[in-house]
Amino acid sequence: MAITAQQDRLLAIIAGALNRDPRALPEPMDVKLAEQLEADSLDAVEIAMEIESQFAIEISDDEIDKIGARDSGATPGDWWRLIEPKLGEG
């Protein structure tokens, strides 16, 4: 599956928050951030804040919890499904 320019932007945000090279992420949209990249709840908050800034959208704490970003290790795909509907709203 091809990655869109906006998804690539999202991957760059996530990789930057985790001090990783976005081109080196295994299965970029499906990598488990907590299990495979050792992301924690603070990383999830940093990712959310940077997404809000870069995409000019708002993400609530409830939305972060709903995708399990703070504990179960959401994937970039989970983040994408959260923000994609918001991108047309602005």
C-alpha cells in the first residue's frame, strides 16, 4: 500500500518524537509504537501535540485514550485513522 504525502508527514512527526529515522520504520503504518519502538505515554502526548501543530487540528485526551496511544502502543495507522477525518474540517 502506497503512503500518501500526508501519511508520510505523520510518520515524520512520529519518528521525530521517538528520535527515529522515518525511512527506517518497519512496516511504517503498522509498527506498534510501544512494543516495537518503546514509546510511552509522554511520547503519545508529544506526538499528539506535534500533530495538532503540524496539521492545525485538535486531538482530545479521550481520542488519544480511545486509540490506546498511551498504553497499548497504537500504530501510525491508528493515529492516521484518528486524524484523517479531521483534515477536511479546517
